[in-house]
Amino acid sequence: MRSGGIRTTVVGLAAVTALALVGLPGCGGDRPDAASTTSPEPESGASTLTGTVTVFAAASLTEAFTTIGKDFEAAHPGVTVTFNFAGSSALATQINQGAPADVFASAAPASMEAVADAGNGTGEPAVFVRNQLVIAVPQGNPGGIKRLADLAKPAVKVALCAEQVPCGAAALTALDAGEVDLTPVTLEQDVKGALSKLTLGEVDAALVYRTDVNAAAGEVDGVAFEEAASAINDYPIVVLKDAPNAVAAMAFVSYVRSGEGAAVLGEAGFQSPDE
């Protein structure tokens, strides 16, 4: 609970009807245009916005979007921002099966395309950030992991995301680029799940986003690897067709893409769409 009665609520997947993951393709193909969106802009009287904005967002956006949500609420005291953070493919499934939401922010174009193809978006999704994989290891890197190929050593236990979700598709792309063949001990449904296996001591390494390592500073270290450059994920955002609070949703998307939103996302380790 924040001062003045304003609050940002994070809703887990348990709060939404459990739905099966859609087997979506990995990253690739044409990206949404980072510079354009046909969604109408909110009117200048943004201070009159009211109600709840429900945002379905990729798990890797948890820390940055929570901060952005609080900042948006502070700028618009009549608005409460509610989040559902999960794997992008699971969120796309929920949206396409009728879960009520105002905004969708995906960790890859493929999941966004599933929503757009079902006719559940408005206008052209806008890419607002990019993200890149690193190897997460325990603080101090006791296993001495220095490159992607080290994950294939028999004694190294590795956590990956499932290939249906963007972090898993990106991991497979990077592994293919490095011609590295490994068998993970677990496949998680979102990037936070993969990182938690590491922080709990169940694995020796996990392929996660740079932003997730930044968020867990003090618990884990990140090892950069060259193959990650072949698997950079674009993050598109869109207002949904049946948004219960479309005007406030458009204002939230505009805020995410504003200088204020970009500063929060940059501090979290996300790259701008032009990088």
C-alpha cells in the first residue's frame, strides 16, 4: 500500500483462469515497427483519468513495470494499475480466451502476433525495449563458467525456459548459434522460474535476461556470451481491443514509451529499440 491510498497490485497467474500454454514459435521474422503505432493518443486532460488499468506483461518486466505503475498512479491519482506478470505465451493464451485486460506487453513479437492475429489488439504494436540473454551463476561464479559452451559440461546443471516462451526460444537460438548441445535439468514457464532454480541452489546456471540478473544483484552474477547477440528479443506493447478502460490504457502505453518510462526501463538494463 502506498501513501495517499494509491496502490499497485500484482496479480499472479493463480488469479487468472489457468489456461494451457500455446506452442508459439521463437523470436524471428519481421518485428513490429518500433517507431509507429496507430493507437490514438490520449487527450491532454490526462489528470482526469480514473479507474483500473489491467496490464498483462512478460515476467521479465516485473520490476520495471511495477515502478512505472507506481509512477503512473502518482501522476494520475484516480487510477490504479493492476499487473498480471507471466510468460508471454501464457498471457497471449489468456487474452485470446477472453481474460479481461487493457494492455499487453510481450517479451517477443511471436506472442504479440498471436494476439493480433486473433483480432484482440488495437492498431500496430509498438516495440518499446529490447532484451538480451546472459548466463546467470551464483554470486562469485564458483563454477568458473566463462562461455556458453561451459554449460554443456556433464557436471553443470542448467535451467532454461520452455521453448514456448520467449526466453526459451531465445535460449535455443543462442545455443544453435554456438552449436552447443546441452540437456537442461528443468524447463520453466517463465524467466523468473528459471532464475529461482538458481537462487534456490537447484542448478549451477540459468539462461535468463540481463535485466533479471540486474534485479537479483547481490544474489547472482551474470556472464555475457557472444552468441546472445543472435537472440535479442524485441518487446512490443499494445492496447487491447476490448480494454475495459481504453482511455487510461492508452495513457499508460504512452507513459511507458515516454522519457520517464524509458528512464526506468534503461535503469533496469533494457536496451532501447534502436540499439
